[in-house]
Amino acid sequence: MAKQQRSIFDKIGLPKNLAWGYLGILIFMIGDGLEGGWLSPYIQHRGLSIQESALLFTAYGVTIAIASWFSGVLTESYGPRKTMFAGIIFYIVGTAGFIGLALPDLHYPLMLLTYAIRGFGYPLFAYSFLVWISYRSPQNKLSTAAGWFWFVFTGGLNVFGAYYSSWAIIHLGYLNTLWSSIFWVALGAFFALVINTDKFETSTVANKTSKLDELKKGISIMKEEPKVLLCGIIRIINTTSQFAFLVFMPTYMEKHGFSITQWLQMWATIFTSNIIFNLIFGFVGDAFGWKNTVFWFGCIGCAISTLLFYYSPVIFGDNFWIVLLCGCLWGCLLAGFVPLTALTPSLVNKDKGAAMAVLNLGAGLAVFVGPAIVGLFIGSVGSTGVIWILSGLYVIAAILTLFIALPGNAKTSNPAPATIAV
């Protein structure tokens, strides 16, 4: 029976030794993501401007970016368990301060501070586990294992968190819904750190390399391996539109006849399609080529589908199902960047944690860049101008992808766009 169970895990590309950790990430991200779809319109309805909302999410994104960058090298230096536990502490302290002290009276400076503290939480927790995966998964299954990570990560953050919120804000109220996030985070941590007993060792830990030197690698590797830097930039662009949408799309959809509850259900369904395709593109990346998948499905696909999603309520009015279909197409193609998680650490023979730190930094910077673009440009070019900026970024990402090659690796030997070596 045990032998059969191992073969099932192997067939689906999910590392059995980390299965409880994957479940912990899913539950943790339910807590972290439950307010994403409604916090911006909630504070705007209470009197803050869209620019103030954008600045709040931008401050949150700054600390996410910092924590995302540190997560890789801290994991190699201190191990994933200690790094993930630090993320839990930051999350609980920031959340308690934000809900208990800042949000009830809209104390804006304190909102900025506490929400920023909260931002250190999930990158230290989730992205440290992603480094864990990169070390403990077979190389030929790494893209699939990464696809499973993004499946549970996005499933908690944007699917179950949104569905739960659509119920909880009606029955518990906005503030109590936020308080309940601490329960989900603690439960996820229990599975990921207590029930999950997998061992993690790296040469860095074994040799007790200087922590400062290890942190420096997160910077120096971008100079030593320019392709890693390009992957980091592409990773920023990957989800910039997602975090920009959280700031202005709820109110944009309201203007076209959709309620906040409908928006939450739409957002959750979009990312249901996304998490399914996180898995699909994990397999596609291993078969079709990592770079090919990122270029055609991720970059080119998102450049088109971002515009389609935005213009769908203009073209089709308040037809929920057609707008949802367009949104789901965008969500599916957003998953086309999944093989980037396998491609980036494979560009280096050692210091994979530092390479992952750059990728994690890119993921974190997207949380900053998306709201920042909205805050900087929506006043002058409006939401329509912002959407064209976001689409244009995907075109830039496609160009950058042409400069990434993995010499001698089968994943780049498939027919692909012309490659310019860096």
C-alpha cells in the first residue's frame, strides 16, 4: 500500500516528503489573502482616496519585496523552519496592530506602519518553503513541484481566501473577518512546521558560511549571472497586473454594475482556473520547454488577455459570465510563468538559494510595483491608461525572455524564439 502511495505522489510530481508542508502553505495563504479582494474598496467607501489606498498597498509591497529577497538566503543560513516561524511572528504582530489599532478609526500613518509589518509575514513563510522545494525535489520534476507550490499558494491567497471572505464579511463583518485570518495562519503553520517532518540541509548550513556573505550573494549573483537578474525582472512583471487590479478593478467593476460580492466570487473563480493551470503549465514546462512556455503562454498570452479582461465589461456590459470567462483566460495564462521557478535556479550550479532569492524578490516587488503604477498614473491617464501600461509590460517581458538560455539543457533545446545569449 505504501509503495502504491509513493508511486501516486511521484506520478503527479508532488514530493511526498513535503506534502504536509504544501497543505500548510494552502491554509496559511487563506488567512493571508482573505482581505485582498475587498480591502481597497472598503477603505475607499470609508473615505480614503484611491491614491491613499494605492499607497497602503505599495507600503505593504515594499516589505513583501524585502522579505521575499531575504527569504532565500535566510533559508540557507538559518534553515526554513526558523525563517518560516519568523514570518508567522511578523504576520500576527502586524495584523493585530492593523486591525486593533489602525483600521477602526482609519489612523492612516498607523495603517501604513502596521500593514507594512504584516507584509514581512507571508514571503518569509511561503517563499522559504519554495526554496525548500527547490532543494528537495528531483531536477526532472522541479517545474511540476513548483507548479504544485503555486497551486496551493494561489489557491489559498486568491481562491479559498476570496470565497471565504464572500461568506465571512456578510456573517462576521469586515473587522471580524480580518481577525479570523490569524486562525488560518496558525493552522497552516502547524501543518507546515509541526506535522511536516522533512529534513533540510544545504552546504551553506553544513559549512556554517557567514550569514553576511550569504546575504551578499543575493546581490552579487545578479552581476555574476545576468540571466538570473532577467528572470527576476520577468517575475516582477508576471503578477504586477494582479496586484494592480486589487487596487482599482473592484471599483471599476462596480461602475459597470458588479457588486463587491460578485467581484469576490469572480476573483476567486479566476484564480481557480489559475491554480489548475499552475499545475498544467508545470507539466507543459517540463515537456514543451521552460522558456517556450514562459514566452508564449505567459508573456504573449497575458499581454492580450489583460486587455481583454479590462474591456470585457465595456463590450459586454454587466454580463457576469462573459466577463468571468475573459477573466479566467487571463488567470490561466498568468500561470504560464510557472516554469520560471524551475528555470531560474537551474541557471547556476551552486548558490541556488541566492538565485531563488532574486526570483522571490521579483515576486515581492510585483506587490509593490502593481499598486505603485496605479497610484502614479491613474490620476493622469485613468484606469484605461493603466491597463495599457500593464499590457505593455508583458511585451517587455517577452523581449527579455529572448535573452535567457540554459546551454546544454534539454528544456531550452525545443524549438523556441530566437535566443540571444547573455
